[in-house]
Amino acid sequence: MMKRIALAASLALALAACQNDRLAQGSTRHLQPIPAATMALMSAKGMSKDDPILVRAYKKESELEVWKRGANGKYALLKTYPICRWSGQLGPKQREGDRQVPEGFYTVSPAQMNPNSSYYLSFDTGYPNAYDRSFGRTGGDIMVHGSCSSRGCFAMTDQNVAEIYAIAREALSAGQRGFQFQSYPFRMTAENLAKHRLDPNIAFWKNLKEGADTFEVTKEELSVAVVNRRYQFNIDETTATAVAQKQRQDEQQVAELVAKGVKPIKLVYHDGDTHDSFRTALANVTGVSDKRLGYVSRTEGIASGPQQIALDDSGRPRPEAPSTALAFASLQEVPAAPTPEAQPVAQAPAAAPVEEAAPAQQETPFYKRMFSSVGDLFRSSSPAVQPAPEAVQLAPVPLPPQRSAIPQKRAQAGSGVKMVSAN
């Protein structure tokens, strides 16, 4: 009975999201200062540690950006951090245990900061939000945390999450009520949109792009609402005009890429991905712990990255044409009936004596009797072509050069028809 309870508990833990068991009570990790190099970067960009922040994450590129609001009221990029591990596939989170990293627009309040996380440090992204709940989506505890293991979270390594946590802590301590967390499947470039144009999530992703475009135009925190199960962004008329113009330009670029031959694809991940800067390091990890990365899990499939599947115009995987080797293999499995001309050569072994290949009493084939006079005519009027030594050895009676070439061409033509049929 106890074994069953333990098994059920371990299964529940495996299916859960990035739970925070608060195993680090009494730790001072959350008090680490912002690194001096990052403080210098802020100063160079006209920012201070007290300025509000905004975070953007991209699954396909495995990158997380921290933005800060400057004195002009506009947000500017402070720093981009590589994501060590995210799990699942491109697309939104649907339910508890699906290992999906959410996509959408969320808010992180001071109460969502977890200084005692079992994953070094963490903060809750705020999933599910009003949009997710409108679709009945389930799950929770979706974190940005340390280590390099994910069950639906963004794992940043202990070192990077300590820096991100410190930047967020200072902004919230200075009075920011909550910072916006924008999560995207990929950067909303024309190339990405052209390649993923037939994905079942494309309508949802275009809705996310409306928010991404609005932020790119305004460089201000988005005012987000959920109307009729869609994200809606409250903007003034001038901003709406600028966003619409950007969208038209992007759509034109997508159309041009499609016209140039950019094919639709689908990316299939083994279970999420990692940033290229971690790929080699993760591939060489043999245990579950690494001094640089923290706790590491499920590294299989990371070294090669996602599988790229070409799609046809209907959005289905495009079948690949069989190779030449497969075509010949199919011919051997279902051979064509040999023609009379090809049969004696096909049946004779390569090194067999002449008497075994064609006995002296063998009856002359009918086509030789019918065309013997024609063969004599060709032999008297055309120069003889020296046959290969094997042909001389196998053939009981030398055939005219023109007649020996005709069966060979027919045999080749027969093979060609079978190859087309096999394909």
C-alpha cells in the first residue's frame, strides 16, 4: 500500500508544473545585489535600478528580454538572457500536466515573487489569465526560475535567475505594482510568420502579434483586455493608425517571402528546447546536476534541436519521394516478367561455361529463324561491334550488333516503367 502511495506521489510530481516547495527557508539568495556590470549597463542607457521593468520571452529563439522604462517614459531593452530550458511545443498551454509553456500577456505582482523557491529563485508568470480562463484552460505554478529543468516553465540557470530576480525586486520595491510578462512562440518577424503560416495556432499568434506590434510602436506597457476570447489592446487613434501601417508592411513582406518560395513548416520538439549557447553543454551532461547550470533533466533530443517538417498547401506533412535505392528495392520485390530476348542472358550465370549456358541441342529461337536473312544483310553492310567478353562467353551464336542492342534497350525501358510505377 505504501509503495502505491509513493508511486502516485511521484507521478503527480512528474505531471505537475514547476512547483515551488519552498525548501530554501532562511536563505538570503533573494537579497543578492544586481551585478556591477549590469548596473553599469543601466547607467550607460540612462536607466536606474528603481525604474519599472517589462519582460518578454520567445520560445523558439530561447531568449528572455528585460526592458526598463527610461526618463522619457518609454521602455528600452536592458539585456537579453538565454533560456536554458523550456518544455513542450510551440503553442499555448491548454491543461495541467501538458508540459506546455504559456503564450500570452501576464502580470507579475510582488506576491508572485518567490524568494524560497526550490529552484533557487523564481517568480510566477500569472498563468492562467482571463484569456486562458475564457477557454477553460487549467494548470498553474508556471514560473521563471533557476536550474535547467522545465515542466512548463522558463528555466534560466541559477546565476541568470538571480540577476533577473534582483532587477525585478528593485523595481517592485520602488513602487511598481506589477510588471508585464509577454510570452511569444517566436519573434514576430515576417520570416517566422511566413514559415508558420499554416500552423493551427496561426490565428492566435496573429492576435499576439497585435500586442507585439503595439509595443514596438509605442514602447509602452500594453493595456490589455479580453473581449470575445481575444486579446484587445486599448490604444488611441494615432497609435492605431501606426500599428495598422506596420501590420500592412509586415503582411507585404510575408507575401513577398511566400512568392519567393519560402515553404510552410512545422517544428516538432522532443520536449522543448534550449538556447544555442547551452546546447553543447547540455549534450555533455551525464548526471542530473551541473555546477554551472544547476539541476538538469531530460537532455535527450536537445543536441540536435527541433525536427523541421515541410507542409503541403493544406498544412499536412509533405510526403517525401522514395530514394532511388528504395525504388530498385521495390523492383526486386515485384520483378517484371522477362522478355524473350532478355531471358537467356538473365538466366545464365556470369561465369558459367558455354555448354551450360546454351546446350548444343537447344532449338534456335523463332525470332532468329524469322530474321536470319535480315541479320545476314546487316552483317554484310555494317561494321561489326566487338561485344564484351562476358557476352561472347554467354551467347551460343553471335547475334548481329543491332539486334543485340535492341533487347537491351527494351529491358532498360521495362525497368524504367517499373521505377515510375514504384514511385
